[in-house]
Amino acid sequence: MQSRSPACSLLLILCFHCFASWAAPQTASDRAADLDKLSADAAAAREAGRADEAMQNYKRALKLRPDWDEGWWYLGTISYDADHYAEAIPAFKNLVERNPKIGAAWGFLGLCEFEVKDYENSLPHLQRAEDLGYEESPEIRKVARYHLALLLNRKGQFDKAVEVLAAEFGKTRMPEQIKVALGMALLRVRLLPGQMDPSKDALIHAAGDAEMLIVDGQLDAAAQALRKLLTAYPGTPYLHYAYGRALAGLAKNDEAAAQFREETRIFPESAAPHQALGEILQQLGRKTEAASELDAAKKLFDSPPQVESAIARYYGRNLAGPDSASAQTVGRTPQETSKSSTANFDELARDANADRDAGQTDAAIAAYQRALQARSDWEEGWRSLGTLFFMSRRYSEAASALTNAVALDAKHGEAWAMLGLSEFEDKDYKNALIHLRRGEQLGLAGNANARRFAKYHLALLLNLNGDFDEATDTLIPEVGPSPLESQIKIALGIALLRVRVLPEQTEPAKQALIATAGDAAALLAQSKYDQAFAILKQMCSDYPDTPYVHYAYGNALAFTSQYDEAEAQLREEIRFNPGSSSAYVRLATVALQMHKPEEALQSAEHAVQMAPDLAEAHYVLGRARLDLGKVSEAIDELEVARKLAPNSPEVHFTLARAYAKAKRTDDAEQERAAFERLNALAQQQRATHGSQAYGATHGEIGLTPVGQATEPRSSPE
């Protein structure tokens, strides 16, 4: 479009004023008609999903009637849904100024301010929403409370953050985002998740697991988890403090005092452990020591040192590469540095990319380092440098560079995957699992072999972690001719036999069995059941007392509806491996499929007794009780299953049936809605990734993994 000259613009203005001087004023009825049309057009566009058109119509309507609350609400919510947070903020401000009692409007306002990094206003507005409630839009309560907890952590109000999260998520198995927020609260980290150093992720996740146990009232388990954490991460601030609090909750005051005292030794500048130690010493009747500790706590509270800042620096992300980007700028003014960097960067980046494309690895590494000294916020450069280090088997340096890459772009799945692969080679398996999972969730856009390589290593770590079903799901789409074909079969064999090892850790005497199990698993994945069953049958003959051999065969038979044969194999598994809760769960499932609820009940009760935290066990027990007409008892078990597996469509479907039989109509409708939403998501995932070819390691429940939030906006459902 050509720009108008100043004279032309002036002429238009004069013409407008001339027109305005003689044009008839718009009547009230005309304005009302215009408003009605605009509001109708806006509603139609909104309902049709045409966000931009709807927003424009609402803006025009609000110019005619700025006191139209419904218009401000829809303009704000549509802008929020379209990620136009800055535009949504004025709409919600107008609304809360006119109607300060609308809690959901305060919630949306706080969420939008969070997204534009206006944290100082976001916190009080989310707190206001919490006070008023979310009656007008209850679906945002989870995400609003999650972000409120994040900001309370950032403010140092850790106990309040835990209280908010426990109130919303304490009755369910908490998603990964919530675990991270709880871990940060336990370790007293005044940062947001996106500001964390990825190398600390495993520690944060483990701390979150411990805090989840505390929230759930499982103090013995929490104390045990914290004891393990202290062994794995000795000297970490606030771990002894957290362990002491768990022990105090168990009335083990002497042990708690020892932990609080150890915390004061490690971190003497922190008031909290001195306060806790003083209080526990008072309970023990050691008044002089208690007074000394409480006095120390008071002084530290009155004149707090920069304790939390030191913690934040320890956990926070910092751009730092193999060569410091600031090393070449010492002695220069900021203006000189900026000018020099701008002048040199483009040329340096071209040289680095050219050396990389030419296969000159060492030269490319040096060139990328020079370019990153000129501009340390070059995400692609850090990613390329990390990849080159990985190819050169310099895995620690690769992880350092890739940490910078994900700090600059947390949405890049390939960078997370490369970081995880680097950590895997460095034997940092806990962080590698977290980061490879995150990479897969964000999407791996490389070539097929690169994606397969990342998914194979993810499956290895899932096996090591005991997540055998997830490992199998990860590998099934990769079965077939490829450079990794034999390795994938070995990983499938390890998953089939449920052995928590990496391939190189397998005992020599078991390698042949694992290879055979891998062949059978690959055949099952390709629906070649006759060939797979022949192998599994021979395995049961050759290795009758090896755990999970009969289970694997029985599970595969059940998948093909050969229930009598499946039951026989599962009973053999229990005879040789009586501690297998999975065998009892599958046996109960087979009994239900054979319409034998009494038998299912016995097996399911065994499973729950052996594994009270296993969702599948409570689910099959609930189903058995429902089939026997024990509706109230069935609901109890199914509600436990829902807590442990909130993303399982099957649990919600069966619970809806149970509520309907109990005449709890509203609850039944809510569960049906949850089932439809989760089932649609499962169908979408199957369409994207392919359906499972066999159920050799799977139970009844499809446990959908919850993704790690990379964006604060993500709703922790």
C-alpha cells in the first residue's frame, strides 16, 4: 500500500470535519441496531472459531457501548485463547473495574499478566481470583492455581504454594508440572520452572516425588525417599531440613533435631532450619539450646542475608559455553562490544555453518565458539555446537552447549533429545530420561533414523526405570528393518521379561533368553502370532521358573482371546513368581472377560494387597465388584484408580457406569464427559503414532503420560 502525502492526509481530515458538520447525528435506535448487529456477528464468529473476526466485532461493539460486560469478557477470553495476552489484559481490567467480584476475570487477568512476565501484578490478581472463586469459569481453576503456586514459589512463600497445589491436586496422581512445582517448593527455589538449569531436573523431580508423598500424608514413604535423596545429592541445601520435617511429623523428634542441626551446619545463613531446630528442642525440653536457635532464627529473619538469591543462582540457567562468551569483551565498553559483535557475527556464523556442512568438525567447533563469543544468544549455534561435540564423543561439552540451546528455546524437541542423548552417554541416566521424554513430547523433526535412535535410547531408560509398558509402546512403531533392528529387539526382550537393566548390564547367562524374548516381542508387534506363540511356548518349556516368561505368554494369549490357555499360563507365573502383582491383575482381567467375577474378585484383591499403588489393581477390583452388584464398594475402588490414573479413559467410563447405577446422575455425567475427552485424545494419538499391535506387557488401563510443561500456559490436567 502506498503511503499518503501529508497534504492528502490533511485534506481527508478536513473532508471528515466538513461531513461531520452537516451529517445527521446517529439516533439511539440506530446505535442500538448497530450494537445488536455487531454483537450477533461477534457471537457467530466466536462460535464458528473465527477468533480474529470475533475480536474485531467485539472491539467495535465496545466502542459503542463501553459498559457492556459480556463484551469485555468475550474479548478477553478470545484474546487469551488466541495467545494475544497483551490485548486481553485491557479487556479484563475494564471488566474487573466494573465488576470486581468476578473471580474468573481476575484469574484470566493474572494469567495474561503472567504470560507477558508482569509477575508483580499477576500474583495479587491470581490471589484475588483464589479468594473470590472461579464460579463463572471453573475450567480455569486448575491452571490459575498452578500459576499462583509458581508465583508464590518465586516470592519465597513455599508453604503457601504447597497448600494451593495440595488443595487442587492432592486427591489425584499429580502431573509432572505439579511435581516440579512441589520439588522447587521443597528445595526453596525462588525461580519459575522455565528458568531452571536442566542439569538439576532429576533432583527437582525426585524432590517433587517426596513432597507429593508428604502432601498425601505418607510420611514414612516420604522420609525414606528423602533419605535416598540425601545419599544421591549430599550437601544439597534444604534436603536435611525437609527430612527433619518429615521425621518431626512422625514424632521422631531426636532424629528430626539431628537433621535440622545438620542443615544449620550446611547452610547456617538460613533462618528456617534454626527456627525448626529451636521448636523441636523446646519439645524435647532442651530450653537453653532452643533459645539459642530461636534467637539465631530471629536475627536471620530480621536481617535476612541473600540466601534465596544464592539458591536461585545454584538452580538457575546461565548461558555459559566451553569458552566464555564474555572472555573476548573484557575492557570494552558495552557500545564497543555490541558494535564489534554485530559486525563480526554474520561472517563468523557463515564460516561455522560452512565448516559444519563441509564435514570439518574441529574447524566448525572452533568457528561456532567464535561466533557464540560474538553473540551468546544464538540458539541455533549452541544446538549445532552441541551436536558437533556429541559427534566427537565430547559428551559433557555437548550437554553444556545443548543446555544453553534449550535455555533459549524450550520448545525445540530435537535439542532436548540431543541433550538427553549426551547425558545418556555421560551416564547421567536420570536427567537423560527426563530430557528424552521431553524431546519426544515436543516432537522429533529429524530424519527417521535420528528419531529412531532417540526413541531407542528413551526405551532403554524406561526399561531401567521399570516403565516396561511405556518402553514397549515407544519401540513398537520402530520394529522392522533398520540399522537398529537387532538392538530394538533386545530392548523389547528386556521389556517383555521386565528386567531393569541396560543391554550391556545383562548377565551373560540371560543374554540368549533376552534375545529370544526380543524375537517373540517383535513378532507380536507385527501381529505374527503363530510364530510368536511358538517361541513363547518353547521359552516356557526351556525356562519354566524364570520370572515373567509365563506372564508374557499368558498376556499374549489373552490378547488374542485364548482365555483358557492364558489363564493356565498366568497361574503358572504365579506358581513360580508368587510376588507378581501384574500376573494377578491380568488373571483378574481374564476372569472378567470370561464372565467369572467371583474369580476376578479374588485375583484383584490379591493384586491390591500386593501393590496398593497400582491403578490397574484397583480398576479390576472395582470392575469385579461392579459386576457382582457391589456398587458402593466398586465406586470406592474405581475412585482410587481414578486418583492413580486420572488420564485413563477406561477408568472414567467404568466409574460413570458405577455412578449411574448408584443414581448419582451428575457424577456419572461428569465421568462420561471425561471419558469422551480422553478417549478422543487416545484415538488422535493412535492415528498419529499407530495402534498397539499386541498387549504382551499391557494391562487394561491406557495410562496416558502427562507432558512436562515447557510453557507456563500449559494446564496441569
